[in-house]
Amino acid sequence: MKIAQIAPLMESVPPRLYGGSERIVSYLADELVRAGHEVTLFASGDSVSSARLVPCVPMALRLDDNVRDPIPYYMLMLPSQSLKPNYRPRGNYLAFLGRISPEKRPDRAIRIARALEIPLKIAAKVDKVDEVYFREKIVPLLNQPGVEFIGEIDERAKSDFLGDAAALLFPVDWPEPFGLSMIEAMACGTPVLAFRCGSVPEIIDHGVTGLIVGAMDEAIRMVPEVLALDRRAVRQRFDQRFSAARMARDYVHVYRSLLKRPALPERETAVPRLQPELEKGMN
């Protein structure tokens, strides 16, 4: 039998110091493995078990001095247990995808992730015009714990990068004309936390495929809620609105509507005739 054991993240399994329920989970998981069952244990990374361990945090939250609020970690943990494998985020990190530039605001993404002490992976290119901004404004922020700059990635790597992410941060600060990375994340079942600029309200279904915020404090406060969104519903809404099949059907509809329009009436003459008096005078 395949069995999943879910342990609290405050203590390791078994607990190094105090801890009752975690010790019971340890006994149970090991005994189930001895009985021949396939056991998966969702727990902190410093847990020790004969079951297959899925680390939801690096170490017990109570013993990690860097953890201020445990709630975001439980929000990260929940999708990994409850969803189909195609939409299980394997990496407990937030993602930033696109281009390093002032209007894309990667600095906001870093501030959000660091405020909640959640790892952030940045997959982005740096155009020559933005090299000074990157060197002076962003590079100093990359030395903070949990912030990883990957650089530009190809299409194959992009699917894993977005699919493994707990959420995509889209903290733009300009009238974004579309925002392709938002629907690329949605195609992977990954929800999006985006700032209310440009096309964002047209792309994101608030409360379904992501959350739309207007300020940094709101963004930080809403991260646990975006992590709790149903990733299967995110993918379903993508299929309804943004799939290639949907796009092709809509284009065909436009083409057919153009064919049904009546032809423009032909002009009687290419150049309007002069008044008779002027014609007479010219002769």
C-alpha cells in the first residue's frame, strides 16, 4: 500500500528535543515500512526515517532562529500533499521569470521573499541597456539568504522552473501590455501574485489563478493565500482562456466575421470632378 504521513513542521521526526506527536509519527512510519508498505513522510528536512522523506522545510521551524512566522511554511506544505503529481510543486520556492529591468521590479520580488523567509529563484535575462541597473541595484541584493540568480533559461528548463515553483511573483511597475510569464505559470498549475498594472487584471482571475495586489505590504500579507490556491483550478482556467486551441478558435471566429462583412462600395471616380464653371474656365 502507498501511504503518506504528514508531520507538523515545528519539530523534526523524531524530535531532537521536546515533541510528542512527531515521535508517534516516527514510530508509525518506520513500522509501516517494516510491514512492507511504501511510505512517504512529509516533514522537516532534518528528520530521520526509513520512509521516503519529502522535506518541506530545511529544519524544524522551532529550532530555526530565522523563522518568524510558521504559517507561510504550512501554506507551502499543503499543496505538496493534496494535489495530483502533475501539479505537485517539487520546490518550495517563489519564482521570478522574465527580464531584469526597473519596470519589472525584481527588487520587489526579493523583498517579498525575504520578508517571509521563503527561497526565491530568479530566472531572467539582462539586456545591455539594463546592465547598470542590474549591477548597481540588483546584484547587492543577491547575496541575501535564499536568493538565487539563475540567469536566462530555455523553454525546456522553463517548464520545470515554473512547475516546481510554489508561486510566480509578477511585481511589475509599468503598464504591462500582456505578461506572457503569467500564463506560462498558469499552464504549469502555478498561481501568480501580481501587482495591479497594465494587463494584469485581464490575465489573472483574482482568487482563482492568482491574487492581484496594489502595494508591497499587501503583497507580503497575501503570499500565504496565493500559495493555498488550487493548482488544478489554475490549470483548468488556463485551458479555458489561454490554450493554443482556444486562441486558434477565436482567430477563426474573427476571420469568419470579416468575411461576412459587406464589401466597401466602389467609388464612382478616383478623383472628384470639378464644378462645371471651373471646367469651362479651364477650357
